[in-house]
Amino acid sequence: MVKLRVTWVKSAIRRRFDQKRTIKALGLRKLGHTVEHSDSPSVRGMLNKVHHLVSVEEAQD
């Protein structure tokens, strides 16, 4: 199973409300925080919405 490592790299302070909620739904708490998620269509959809605020890479197990 492929894992995605998502890092919050750009501030979302003056962004739309739905982008802020998406960042929170991904489990990112503060700038520079990194989380891992399983690769799924729902996660890909959330990442597509905030692609300019996060960095995404495949995690090596």
C-alpha cells in the first residue's frame, strides 16, 4: 500500500475557509507539520484542493 507524506509548507491564514478546513481535515496542525496518509481518491481530492499550500511525496516503508 502506498503512503503519502504531506507537509504543510505555506500559510493558509488569508485563504478561503474551505481550504483552512481541508488543511485541518488532513491532520495538519501547524506550519511545517508532516503527516502520512494512505493513497486514496478522497485524500487525493483533498490534496488537489490545497496543492499550493502543501508538499506531497511518497513515503518509503
